[in-house]
Amino acid sequence: MLGNRSADREVTQDGKPLCRADLSSVDLRGLEREVGLTEGGMPRHSNFRFAFFTGADLRDAGLENFDLSGASLDNANMSGVKLPNADLRHAFLGGANLTNARLGAADMTGADLGGANLRTADLRGVILIDADLTDADLTGADLTHADLSNADLTGAKLSGAKLEVLEGARGVPPHTRGGSP
């Protein structure tokens, strides 16, 4: 049974922190927050730092304000996930499906998004400083006001993406620098 001592402390299970927990292949599809707690009983500001969600099903989950810094979310199905204001610094999202994800104002500094599917994702205001977006699919994604300083976009698909200034980003084809292709 999940419990919490307060909404701003770490989630615990049987008195043990879920920070660094292995939740690979867990199905949290459609998880939502209400009145400070999620449907699953997790506090509003859940701390899953360095947790393992490799291959997890997080479709349409409401994970607003979650701390997933350093978490492994490789190959997770996060289609339609809601992660505004989430902390995803240095998270591993390689090959993850983030189609239609809403990540507005999330901090993804240093995140590994290599090969991730971010088609039509809402990335407005997302901090992607030093992020690895190598071979990521950003087709139709909204990157308005996103900070891509020193982000690696080598091989990324940017067709139809809403882009602003890409100064400082690496691996950007010359014809896309400074605006939508």
C-alpha cells in the first residue's frame, strides 16, 4: 500500500522510499491526481528520482510536478502523458513514445531523448539545455519558448515543428536554424 507522510515528501511503500525503485514495465496508464493525491494514492509532488520505469506504460498519466530526475524511462509508452512543471533533469528517455505528451515548462536539462518519439508533443517553455535529441522525432511538436541551448539535434526530424531561435543548439540543419522549416 502506498502512503505518504506529507505531500512534499518521498512516496513510500512499507516505509521504504520509492526513489530509486525499479518499476520497469509497470502499468500506470491513465493515472491522475486529485486533491493532492493521485488515483493510486501517490502525493501530488511525488519523488521518483533515479527510479526505473523502463518499458513502463504511462499512457495518459497525469504526472504534473513529479520529480523524475535521473529516472530511467527508456522505451516507456508515455503517449499523451501530462508532465507540466515536472523535473526530468538527466532522465533517460531513449526510445520512449511521447506522442502528444504535454510537457509545458518541464525541466529536461541534460535528458537523454535519443530516438524518442515526440511527434506533436507540447514542449512549450521546456528547458532542454544540454539534452540529447539525436534521431528524435519532433514532427509537429510545439517548441515555442523552449530552451535548446547546447542541445544535440543531430538527425532529429523537425518537419512541421514549431520552432523559434535555435541559437546554441547543435546538429541543426542550416535551413531550420531560426524558425520552422
